[in-house]
Amino acid sequence: MSQSFDPKDLEEICSRKPTKFKMKKADYKELGRNTLLGSVDLVFGALGAAVLTVGALNNNNKAISKSESDDLGYGYKDGNQGYGYYFGDIKDDD
């Protein structure tokens, strides 16, 4: 079974007189309102994306700086002499 238009329907559609749509004052008001609301949504979306991007980049930088300080600082970690409390690169065996 073919999923195309019936030739009679195509002839009927093509024989119709073209009509012009006249916009009324209310149509212009609605178009302006919808344009304004759309532009406001666009601005909020762009600001939200910018905030999320800055937050993600900031968290990534904190993670990098924390991992660099872990290698140099004191505390419990899994170092080259096993897990334990380290003073810099020296493990405290007490």
C-alpha cells in the first residue's frame, strides 16, 4: 500500500485560490509578547550555561591544585612506602 497523496486531492489543493493572511492589532501584540518572552528565556538560558561552565572549570582547578598539594603535604596517604602518615616524602612508622 502506497503512502502518497491521492491525485484528486493534489488537484483540489493546487486549484485553491491563494489567500493572504492579514495580521490584526492583537496578532502584533501577541507576536511582540512572544518575541520578548523568547528573548528573555534565551538570556536566562545563556546565563545559566555560563554559570554552570564557570562552576565546572572552577571545581576542576580546585581538584588539580588539591592533588598537587597532597603530594607535597603531610597526612595519611598511599605513598611509595605503603599507606601511612607521611611528612612530605618520609613515612612516619610510629
